Amino acid sequence: MPVRGARTLHAVAVLRPVPALLVVLLTLGGVTLASPAEAMPPEVAKGCTGKVALTFDDGPARGTTHRLVQVLRRNQVPATFFMVGQRVAASPAAALEVEQAGNLVANHSWAHRDMSRQSYRDVRRSLRATRRAMKAAGLHPTDLMRPPYGALAKPARRAIRASGYVPVLWTDDSLDWKSGSSQQIARRILAGLHPGRNIVLQHDGVNRSPISVGAVERVIRVAKRRGYCFTALDENGRPGFPTPLVTAVAKDAVEGTDAVVTLELAQPAGRATAVVVEAASGTALVGSDLPALQARVEIPAGKVRVTVRIPVATDAVLEPAETFSVVLRDPEGVRVGQPTTVTVIDAANAPRIDLPGPPFLPLGPTFS
């Protein structure tokens, strides 16, 4: 089959409502990447004084959480939000905004009860209900959790492990719920930072949260000036970033159309990630049946999937279905899954859709 004229392929990030559709332009000779201004920075540089993971408990709270997300976005800093299930159910849009801005979401129980006083069964039920509320809101929660008040007993520890969660506490308590102006809270946090790994505890869902949010910009500015780098939390609850699995999912293609391949992350990464997508010959040949594709595709922070379109050539020869493979390699911030196979169906054998109604529409009165 002859190759159609060179054309631009598109990998379109599947965005939700507001921001304009982000497009990654893939050309046959290389890659032109249009990435969003709010994409989080890559893994922290080796020269950092230390890593700082900002964490926020007890939200979401509509106005306060929105304001906090805007501060983080403006400063290109990720954070991890430990959310209360009841509040997610009450404000799903506020919860979703957190993830879509590139932050990670974690479990902080259903109703903020002291887990050291709860039974094994009650703790499991609380974690499960919160996860359900998060999924219903369209979130992709991590497997991290934080017990309310940091309080745990043996039954709760067993329940957390059995539920597949990693408990996360903190190293730097802002005491924002207790006292202090925004400046005082910022000074407390900055005084608690040390070389190495830091997990800062603040709140976006308590009465004094607006004051605490007012401290965030100063904390970021001064900590960066001192050489600290900001991260999310990795799978083990340590300052860093998750390294999720990325897989390719393909639909059958018809000659003369595009093969649609979706790259999916198993969970949000808390930062922009990337992978090289390569088409490999099977019975459908690269260079004749489809273009030679080797392109770096970025998945923006806050997104879990992008779609790549690969044009498939057509000819006048009736032939059986052919296949080619899509291989993922050179991962940045992700782990790659196995190659996926794309089946190409001859246009003559493609399923036909019969539309309801008469085979033609009358054009008006006829005259003899």
C-alpha cells in the first residue's frame, strides 16, 4: 500500500471541562511538544538542599481549596491532599480541581474519627467509603492515607495494611489549626525544614485554613531561595514522585483512517511524564502501510491519558486483516508496559452501519 502524504499526527490530552484542549504535535521527522504552562517540573535536581512535600488535610473546602490550588499552580509546586470522604462527596468539583491541577489525592478517612479508638472493621469501612466517594468524583486516588490526628492503634494498623494503604505522617507540623497569623505559620514551617526529606502538614479544611493558605506562597519562595526543591509523595509516602505504569490501549483501525492508541497511566504521577511511542512492523509494514513513527509523547501533570493517532494507508487490494505493534520506550517518570497490537481491517471488510428509515428522502412532489 502506498504511504499517504506526510501529515501531522496528534496526541490529544483528554482534558476535562475548562482549559483549552492541549495538543501534542507529533511529526514524522521528530516531535514538537506543546506542553501546558502549569505542567509540574521534573524530578528534583540532585543539588537540592532537601526535598519538601507539602501536604494538606481535611478538605476539600470549596473556596479555600480553590485558592490553594491556584497558589500551587502559579508557583508550579505539587502537593498531596489527604481528603475526608464526606467532604469529597459534598464538594466533588472542588476535589476534582485538585487532581486536575497536577496534585495527588490521598485518603484521610470518611468522617475524621480517631482511628486509635475504632475497630478493625470500622477503619476498613471508613477507608472504603472514602475511596468510593473519590472514584465517584472522578478522582484517581493514591494508596496513601493519613490517620486523623496521626493517631493509630494495632487494630487500625492491621486494617490499613489489609486495605492496601500506606500510612503517612509528617516531619514538620505547621500547627496552623491552633494559632498564628499567615506570617507566623510560614515562619514555623520554614524553621522546621532540614536537609533531606521534609513532609509539611497544613490544613485546607478547618476554620483557620484561609490563614494557613496565606502562608504557602512565602514558604515556597523562601524555601526555594534556601535551595529546597518541592515534590509530591511517592508510593511509599516519602517525598518524591510516584512512578506509575503506562500502557498502550489500541482500537482496531480501518484502512484509510487513523489507528487510535491511548496511553494510560495506572495513577496520576504528580508531574509531567513522557514516553517514546514507536510503531513496529507486523504483517502491516511500517513505511508502506503506515508512517515510521518514533515520537516522544508527554502526559501533562494531572492527566492520566493521552491519545495518539497513527494514519493507516489504503489501497485497492482486498486482503485479510493485518497487524502492527505499538512499543513504548525511553520512559521519563513512568514504567512502560508491554507492546500492544493494532489490527488493521481492509476497508472493504469494515463493518457497515445501516441507518434506520427509508433508503432515500422524497425531494417534493413529482409531476407527470
